[in-house]
Amino acid sequence: MKLAPLLLALLLSPPLLATPAQPAKPAAAPQIHAVAGTPSTSLRISGAVKAPADFDVAALKKMVPRNTGPMDVVCASGATVGKANNFRGVRLTDVLDRVGIDVGGHKDGRRMVVVARATDGYVVTFSWNELYNTPIGSQVLVAWEKDGKPLEAGEGQLLLISGKDTKTGPRHVRWLSEIEVVRMK
């Protein structure tokens, strides 16, 4: 069983206090997407779902396609790091509905976190409420095409983009390979 992302982050983070015998070292700046990942060829949906499944591009194309329209990829600093006239793909919620989130009780959905992972280890999260109860969910796409062409090798065959985010870069997942639904306790 995989650890929840928050727990994993806490386990891997450096101690908050340094002892005099062992002074704290400055943390290295994170290098997101610094090294090219292995191009993704399929998307695995797992975790708290009724029917775990793998989807390749051909399988995703059989679902209802969506377009983002023009958008900038804006990193956390506010700098524009990319532009696209359009991403084409399917809503993440449509893919999740296909496998069925295993919601046990009426309020169980509120405890669900959706974790997207790339082949290079990059991870982003969404809450179930965010995807299903806000305008953000309508623009979170699993995309296979950019500007009318298949994605370039540097993006993998699949990526995830959250078009309604103010800063779209932090949840732009190139080399998308896995979506895990985690039930928080």
C-alpha cells in the first residue's frame, strides 16, 4: 500500500530543528522536470477505485474529447514558461468515472485525494471536491495533443494540465503515467 503524499512528504523532509553538533544545511532548490522523464505510453488508474485500469492514447481517444483553448503555462514564480493554442484530451473526471471511485458512504468523497504521478517522479494532487464540485474540475485534462499535433517526446504521450489554475505550471504533469485515488483517514 502506498503512503499518502502528505505523509510521504513529512517522512522525507529534513528535521525542523538542527542540533549544535549537526548544523542544518540549506536545502537544495527543487529541480522539477530538470531531467527528461521516460515518455509515458499509458495511464494507470489505481487506489480507491472499483476497477483499476490502464488507458493508452487510443483508449482515451474513444472517450469524449475536450479542448482547453489558448493557455499559458505559468510557473509558481509567475513567469510564463510555455504557451499553447490548445491542449486536446479528456477530462480527468471522465477517466475517474470510467473506473469508478470507490466511495463507501455519502460523505466519503470528501476524504478522497487524487494523486497524479509522472515517470520522472513529479507528483501533484487534487481533492475530490475540487475536481467534482468546482470549475477547476472541468478543465483538468489528460491530454495527448498540443496545438493539433501529438505531444512531443519531452512531454510524453500523455500529460495532465489544470487549465483553471491561476498558475498552471505547478500542476502541469508531463510524462503522466499514474493516477492514484487515496482515501484519507
